[in-house]
Amino acid sequence: MANGNEKELAGRAAAQLVRDGDIVGLGTGSTAYFAVVAIGERVKAGLKIVGIPTSVATAELARKLGIPLSTLDEHQSIDITIDGADEIDAHLNLIKGGGGALLREKIIASASKKMAVVADSSKVVKALGKFPLPVEIIPFAQAVLAKKIASLGASCTLRMKADGNPFVTDEGHHILDCSFGKIADPPKLARVLSEMPGVVEHGLFIGIAKLAIVGKGSSTSEIRPKTSLRKRSTTQHSRSTKRSRSRAKRKSKRS
Ligand code: 5RP
């Protein structure tokens, strides 16, 4: 199971980023699992931290591992959150929510000084959208939202459980899994979805993650967000303007 090994390598590497005294956001999913287990081992060895879990499932796991837990009511600023992702692009924009915990995950990641994403190599993509985008919705608005989101070019299906009932999130909502294919402009789609009444939250994490640790084969590599083209060209422009100004100064001194 190559991906399983990559997940464990990424999770364990990220757990080393946690420092004594940190308030730590504990992610959800099969990759974050390894980070939580490794943090649990460090806690057993004497590390003093407080964890804020992103789901009921992660809270149960952390409790079993002996990780002290608290809530956002007690700690509104989190030092580091370690969480998985379903897709990661070069700007470190993410699709999350495959495990259904995107709402609490986004709240916790947004309250964190640093979000480190952990993933196996299959999660790194050129463009987001192959993975169906999870959109957490109020059940009352389900039909109207499925139609509205479909009009943006997606096909939406209501997430179901194995027993034939709709999947219900930790906050009591439903999830529409929306297949867009390639998402041309993730920040724009994020804004459009956020403005739809009845959408509680969506799985596009734009500009939130500052680092991804990706397992590949038997090692890990780090991804940091690529500077956007606009930012880079502004910097290049101001550098070349400075260069031509000083060239002109030198010339005028010589003449
Ligand atoms: C849960 C998530 C997970 O982090 C995401 O689905 C990745 O999970 P895994 O590590 O199991 O592939 O967003 O809501």
C-alpha cells in the first residue's frame, strides 16, 4: 500500500513541527490520523500541548491517545493545525471535505497561525476539480442549491451513508459533492459559493495553508505556495525600474 506509507511519512514528519506549549489543531482523515498518532506518542514522551480536534472522530482518537483536548471557546488562537486534503495545487489552494469535516476544519485552520497540510503524492494536482468539491449545506436548501451549483457547470450528488440515509455532518448539515472537472478560478468559485444562501461552507481552502508535507515513495517533500504571477511581475517590475534608475544616475555622473 504505497499511498498508506506516504500518508504515514507525511503525518509523522508534520508532527515534528509541533512545539512544547502549542495549541494544536488536530485534522481529520486517514493522513491526519498518522499525525495525531505521532503527536500522541510525543505527548506520552512528555510533550505538553493542547489539541483542538476538527471532528468528533478525531476527538475520540485523541482522547484514546491521551492528548489533552480543549475547545475554540477556550483558545481562539491556534499555533499550528495539521490536516489532510483531497487535492492540493501549486498555490496551496485545497479541496477538503472528503471525510465530511470541512466546516470545523476550515474554522480551525482559519484560526491558526500556521496550517500544515499532510498528504500522499496522489493529492498534488495541476488544477483543482477532479475530486468532487464537498459543499456543506442546510438540508432545507438542498434542491435549490443542487440546481444553482449545477448551473455553474457541476453535477451534484447528495452524500449518502451506507444505510441509505443522507450523511449528516458533526454540525447537523448535509453535503453536496459537486463535480466541476477542472476549476479554472478557485478563488472566484469560492466567493460565488459562499454567497449562496443555504451554503454553510465549501471545501475550497484558498490561501489558508502555508505548507504542505507530501509523502512520495520513501521520503517527504515540502510545498510552499507559489507566488502569484501578478505578485512576481510587480516585484520584477520594481527591481528592473530600480536597476534602470541607478544605471541612469551612473550615466549622468559620468557625463
Ligand atoms: C476530511 C478531510 C480530509 O482531510 C481529506 O478528505 C483527506 O483525507 P485522507 O487523508 O483520508 O485522504 O478534508 O474532511
